[in-house]
Amino acid sequence: MRWSTGDRSNIDDERGASGGGFRAVPFGIGGFIVVALLSMYTGVDFFSLLGGGQATAPSGSVGTSGSATGSPTEEKTVDMVDAVARDVQSTWETLLSGRYQQTKVTLFRDQIQSACGFAQSATGPFYCPGDHKVYLDLGFFDELQRRFGASGDFAQAYVLAHEFGHHIQALTGTESQMRQAQRADPSASNVMSVRLELQADCYAGVWGHSAAQPGRAAQGKVELEAGDAEEGLRAAAAIGDDRLQKMATGRVMPERFTHGSSEQRVTWFKRGLDSGDPRACDTFSTTR
């Protein structure tokens, strides 16, 4: 993946912040992984206990904020995150024709307070509808490669673009409609969660389609290189519900899916990659 270093205006750097108490967490890709494994190992439905990812008020002291400088490798990753965030948002500004609202990626270490409450690094990347920001502890990228075998910068970019997909859902009203429907019919909560997550995967692919167009690097934009699409597809497959459940317990329980199977996640991410059209991402009108 080719990209140009920018001014980091798409990032709120809170890596030097100190956090306060922790009560509950919003969900992201990494958060689902951690909570899913806990649920599978213990038999306790932590998703229900956490109220579907809605955070509660924090306890303890409120932390201080500030940026921090990491290793040269980490700082290069920060620049990559900024470049991807800039490019994803530029793409959606065009696709939404004036309806897009800019946001930022908040980088943190260990824990952070968001409008959704306090979150820890174990939460993984997540989008908070309360302040319309994407939150990321860069350590998740190491976990993505080491634990789940999804390496490469476009695998990381896919994760970011997925979270921005949730931002699109918040802006278009899809997220609030789904949450309302979940409250009205709790028995269908997991099914609706899967549809929301698969649409975010498809939206990530929509951006990937744009980034795959030749000549973008010369314009200072992100441009995919040979093999990048495969990196993204491997990442989508690596964090499918069925694969995570099998890793944790040796068996698959589709009734407990909240993000979709590996096949579903790959299918919808690829649909976005191939089409570049958000209208191809209607996950709510299909059973796949």
C-alpha cells in the first residue's frame, strides 16, 4: 500500500493520557474478539452483561490527556493511520455528496474516556456514536498479525475503514434504527448486529475499491499495490465469528454470531471492493 505522510490532522493523539476507572466498553472488532472468547470459555454471555456494547458512567478519577512519541516503527504506523483516515474520509465526502461529517481517529494506550464511557486497549478499535470518533490502541495491529495471522498494512487499513463504516451508518441513521429495532425485539439482536457489521465490512471495501484505482499515489492519496486486496480479505476471514468460536471452544455456534462468519465477512468486504458502490451494501435485505 502506497501512501504519503500528512500533517496528522485526522488524529487526536492521546497516547500520553492517563486513564481513570473502567466500568464497561463499546464494541469494536478487537472488543468483539476479547468478549467473544471470554463468553465462549466461561459460558457467560458477556455481550448481554455489557448491554450490547453501551458504556456506563466511569468510576474513579478522570485521567489527564497528552500526546506521546513512540518508536520510529510506531510513529510510521501513526502516519499510516492518518493517511488512511484522510483518504477514507475524502472518499466518503464524494460518495455522500455533502452529507459527510469529518471526524478523527483517537489514538490511546491502555485506556481512554470517550463519550461512550471508558474503554481499555483490550476493547480493540471501536467507533463511538456519542462523539462520532474512531478509537484505536495501536497494539491491536500487533495482535491482528501475531494472534490471527492477518499481516500487512492493508489488513490494518481494512480495520480502520470498517470503523469508519460505522461512522457512515451513524450519519445515515442506520445505526440508530438498528439499535431501536434491537430494543424492540431483543431476540433478533444478534442477527441485526451481524447485518450492521457486515455492512461496515462492505463499506470498508467501497473505500478499498477507490484506493485500488491507479495513479492515486501521485496525487498524495492511498493507492493499493499487488497483494493488498488479499491482505484485507485474509483479515476479514481471520476475525469471522465461526473462526473465533472454533479457536475458543472447538465448535461453532451460529446462534451466537454478532459479526458474521468468515465467509460472510469476506463476501461483503469483497462486494464493496468489486463494486465501489454503497448501494451494493444492503446487508439488511438478504439472508447471506
